[in-house]
Amino acid sequence: MAPDLTRRGFLRLGAAAGALAASPRAARAGNGTPDRSTVSLVRGEDRRKNVAEALALVEDQILPVLRQKTYVVIKPNLVSTIQQIATTHTDTLHGVLDFLGPRFKGDVVIAESSAGNTFTAFEQFGYGKVAPERRERAVRLVDLNDEGRYETLQILDDDLHLQPVRLAARLLDPDAYVICATPMKTHNAVVATLSIKNMTLGAPLRSGPKESARWSDKRRYHVGIRQMHYNIMLTAQRMRPFWGATVIDGFEGMEGNGPNSGLPVPSRVAIASTDYVAADRVGVECMGINPDWVGYLGYCERLGVGRYDLARIDVRGERIADVKRTYQLHRDIERMLEWMGPMKELPPKLG
């Protein structure tokens, strides 16, 4: 069960969130976000089949753009090089490739920038076996850290000063149809990690295996509880024009102390959309999480990155109410939610 956050202090936080979280009025016409978004929701006992079916339910949204692209990039989540439950399963990749099979004949690149050694994760989780099993097309693995191509973005540090981060150029390639393939998990800083979090924290690079000096731009995102939501939003805004579709694999989600050390939840679902924000909204609903708590997603709607208002999301397939489970949240959830209240780090008024 989620922690009891109905105490007086958090009632005040909930009221403060009204000005920050997404609402129908916050999404203005002309901001680049369609008036409505479509999300598929599939439930079943076969992970691979769930993923393929979820994508097929929104193929009318996918195909017009996919047909204009030269190749596909599948961006998994390999935040861990040890824990399978924390990472994208190979059956998820095969489900994406099953969907692509009759619909797209171009090459596929499975690309990640792991916080650890990307190819160690590829080997640990069996990614090297994917290409030999897909002889109908060229499939290859790419370590974005080793590839080393990037574009820069300015984000905020602990002191609210600008600092540059290097985002993997392949995830900003106009010739690529980028598919996010990520697990459904709780998080230790921003409540939940789904499509947006996977893409924005997977894009920053760290030092490649051939570099002697060690550095990581991913660490630059782990700053204050307010800046992290804001920095994720800035990164999502930059990356959004290059995103194709997302599939959230909730066959076995993670609750508790995610994104690495949580416990499995047999949700048995898959979610897909060309609107990453809308997919994540359906995801947090399926996890029983208050959507106002996930600040970066509300911010993303307000900047036109996607649709977060559930009233403007059309769900195909299962009903959310029929698959919803209440995930236990991270033990630090009360500290995370302080972003919703007044800022106490500086004097409220100067001058």
C-alpha cells in the first residue's frame, strides 16, 4: 500500500500542487500538443505478445511517421547491469520487433547509455542473442557512451546555475524512428519512472570505456527535488520532436525502493502510445499513484510535450480500473513530495 500522505502538511502540499500540476486549462491550443491522445492498454500472460499487441492497437498513429524513417532506434532501460527486474526484458524487445516485422523492413538499432557498462548489461540480460534470432532484418547493439556523439543542453545545478549536459545524438536523429521500451517502476527521487524518465535520463552520456578520465552527465540530473523535475522537463522538450512511440512493459512492474531495489508486481500489462506523456499518465494510473505527485509529467504537458489530462486521453483495450494495482512507493516518498510545497531554501522575498 502507498504511504498515508493525508496528514495536514501534505494536504497543504496537495493544494499547492494545483498551480503546478497539469489541468485541462493548462493545456492551451497551439502549444503543439494534439487536443486528444490515444493510448493502448493490454493485459495478458505473455509479455512478448502483450508488447506487440499494445503497439498494434495504436499502429494507425505509428505507421504514418514510421514509413518516413530510414531506421528504428529501440531505447531500452538498462539502469542496472545486475537486476533483471529493473531493466528492459529481451521479450519486450522481441515484442517490438514482432510488431515491426510486417510493417517496417529497415534496420534496427538497440541503443542505450547505461550508468554502468552498457555492453556488460547487454551480455547480462541476453541482448546479444536478439540479433541472431531476427534474421529477417539487421539488428545491432550500440553503446551510446562508446559512440560518443552528442548535442548539448543547459540544465540547472544544485545552485540553480546553468550547466551543460551531453545528450546522445542518435536519440536526436531525424532519420530514426525512436521507440522507447521501458519497465514500469517506482523511483527514489521523482516517484515513478516510465517513458519520459527512461528517455531523458538515458540520453545524457558518461565517459566511454576507452576514456581514462571518468565523468557522467547523468549525475548532473540528480540535484535538488525541484530542479530534477524541471531538468527532466527541459530534456523532454528538447527530445520530443525525435520521439516515435513508447511501450511500457508492466508485465512485472517494480514497487517499493525502485528503480533498482524494489519488489516485483505481477501487473501483466503493456501500454503503448505515440504520446509519451499520455502513456505515462495511464501508467501511473495503473500503478495507483496520485498523478499530481509526478511533477515532471505535469510540467511536460504545460510545455506541450504531451497530454497528461486523463480526460483528453482515449484508452484502447483494457479499462484502467480493471488492471489497476496500488504500488507501494519508495520509502523516501514524503521527502520527494516536498517539491510541491513552498521553497524554503532561500528567503521568500529579496529587495
